[in-house]
Amino acid sequence: MEKNNNNHDKYFRELLSDSKREMPFNDFEDELMAGIHREYAKSKSVLRDIRLSWIFFLLGLISGIALVLTPQSLTLLSGLSLSGSILPVAVIASCLLIIFFLEKLIAISFARK
């Protein structure tokens, strides 16, 4: 009976040794784990950058609106002789820029999830 078990053990050892795979490089596992770690860090930094983009977009929007609505800027704009032709173009260009930036920021924010 003991001899039969030894034969089975040898047979299983041979099977297991035959199924052993050789790694392509000595440090393959280390490089793979380092790559996974880099990808994880990259995804975290992208999320942080998206959050910062939202914060600075909103801060810029609020400060721009506050700057335009101050009494000094309103009197300055009304006193300009070219304000009749340039002001509507500037307002339309600013609105389009804000809409384009907002659209891109929303697309990037929801594409990551």
C-alpha cells in the first residue's frame, strides 16, 4: 500500500512539474505589478485633475461675473464709444467659450465613471 502511494506521489509530482510555466523574464512579475501601480496612480491623478478643473472653472465663472457686475466696470463699459459694436461680440464670444468649456468638462467627468 505504501509503495502504491509513493507511485501516486511521483506521478503527481511529474504532472505538476510539467505544468510549471516559465516566466518570459526574471523580473516579469515585478514589472507587471509596477505597471498596475502606475495605472492606478494615473487614474487617481486624472480624477484629482477633473475635480480641480471643476473648482477653477466655477471660481473663474463666479469671479468673472462679479467683475463685470461691479459698478466701476458698468460705468466704464457705458462710457466706451465702441461698446455698441464690440460689446455684443465680446459677450457672445464669452458665452460660447463658457458653453464649450462646460460641455467638455461634463463629457470628461461622466466618461470616467
